[in-house]
Amino acid sequence: MIPELDPNTDLSFTRTLAVPRDLIWECWTEPQHIPQFFIPAPHKVTSVKIDLRVGGRFNTTFDVEGTVMDNQGVYLEVVPCEKLVFTDGYTEGWKPAPEPFMTAILLLSDAPGGGTTYTAIARHRNPETRKAHEDMGFFGGWGTVATQLETYAQGLMK
């Protein structure tokens, strides 16, 4: 079920991916898969640390044109094969982050034909951070990530 969205602070899209949702879940929750789709190419994920439990870490490091970007966060909700919620508002051990940006909600459900209905939601503290995220290319970037995820996961099906 998609939560009520606030158009002033939330960004969202839904797509159907031609991959079973258990495989989409595996890609999102096992560290070896994250570098294969999590940031639009040609940028790279160079490190992933996952502790898949509420309060567990979801840390990634990106290399964006030679600039290293550390992203530290925690899982807020983990419902296997259905829902994954994580935020950079806290780091592991519930330490508040100095400059939180967003909370991400991924919702997965079965789609006709064996695929997955994939909804990505980014919630922000205020309209300014939502606008900044949209201007950074939320729809294009997260859309590219969804496409990369689908392509990568399809390769795992063979």
C-alpha cells in the first residue's frame, strides 16, 4: 500500500519491472548486488555495508567523477519482499546525522506476468530539500537506477 504522499515534500514514481520481486528484493538487500545498479552509470558504488534489520546500517560510498561521496544511513523498516525504508537522518546506533537529506521507501508487489510493481518514494524535511532533489534529477536518476536494476536482475535470471 502506497502511503499518503505530500506533494510539497515527497517525490515518487511507480514502474513495472520484468523481474520477480524476490529477485528485486535480493538485489536491494545483498551488498554484492548494490554496485551493479544503485547509481546511474558511469558513476560507481565503491563500497557497501548492509546490516539488514531495523536500526542496521545501509552505508554506501559513491565515486562520482572522482569525487568520493559517503552515504551513511539506517533501515527504519524491513518487510521481506514488500517494503524497505531507509534514511540518512540517522546513522547506525541511532546517532542523528548532522545534515539529513531524505528517507527512501521502496515498495514491491507482484505485477501481472511475473514482474514486480516497484514504487520508489523519497521523503524530505521540507519543500526546499524536495525541490533540490528534484532539480538534482530525482526522476531521471532514480529512473535510471530502476532500469539498471531491472537489466541487472534479468541477467541473474539466466
